[in-house]
Amino acid sequence: MTKQVERHDISDELYVYLQDNSKRWYARIKVAGKWHSKATKQKEKEKAIAMAYRLQIEYQFMADNDQLVSSKRFRDVAEKAINAMQVLINKSKAKDKDPLVDKYTAYIQLLRKYHIPFFDRIYITSIDSDKLSEFDIWREELLGRAPAKSTLLNHNAAFQQVFKEAVQCKWMLVSQVPQ
């Protein structure tokens, strides 16, 4: 694990720091109550401070205009969605038999078998119609045939659970969800 070897506080919501595994400075910026880290790509402290100010202004502008300041990779969002579905499954099992249990169980299996292996480290906000077309081709090769309509509907529903989670966690805007 990396350690901070040097830190320079600029304000209560901004500082730059060096890590033991890099010669370049990083900025730590607080925007809308959340801390964000970003590489300044600078080796000199003065240049890093100037870049940190620029990043702070950029992040603040994005937050003020309801744009995303950060995004997550697909695997991270999918695992969070899977955990949320698993909680609902566990609650439903404690009560009577709920038809959502079977649906969520199927979605979890689909996400683990198809979606996570394909989209893995791609940022959730980078998934567009081209990437979805690539996924369709990959899935057909994996299945060895064209998927049935019900299969496609289940895959899409599982996908929507991930996008719903990303929107709820503010890692993605509703307008960024691919159709």
C-alpha cells in the first residue's frame, strides 16, 4: 500500500501530496462534501499547486452544472447492484415466496456470467451503443447461437439494474444510460 511522503495544504478543501511510489504530485479536492483524488501529472510542487487549483475549479464547475465529478468501472457498479439484489432476495426468503427472488437470482447469474466478464474495467459512463453491439456479438459467440427474445429481455433487465444503481449512486446521469 502506498503512503503519503509529503503533503502541502492549500485550503481546507484542497491539498497536494506525494506518494512513495511516484515522483508526481496528486491533488485531493473536496467538492459537494466528497473528497476526490486526481493526478496533477506534475513533478514540481508549484506547478502541481497551480494544476490543483485548476482541477478544483473544473470539479466545482461540473458539480454546479449537475455533471458527474467521478465515475465507476462496470464491475464495481455491477457488484454493488448484485449486493442490493441479494439483500432483497434474503428479505423475501425470510417472508413468503416472492417471484422477485427468481428474477433477481437470474439477473445475478447473468451479470456474473456475461456482463461482468465482458465490461469488467470499462467505466460505466463509457458504455454506448457501439460497446453494446460488441457485447451482442461476443454473447452470440459464447452461446453458439442467436439468443432467444426472452434471453435478451432478461439480459437487458439485468443490465438495467446496474444502470439504476449507477444513477442512484450518482456515478452516471440518466441521460448517459444507453438505450
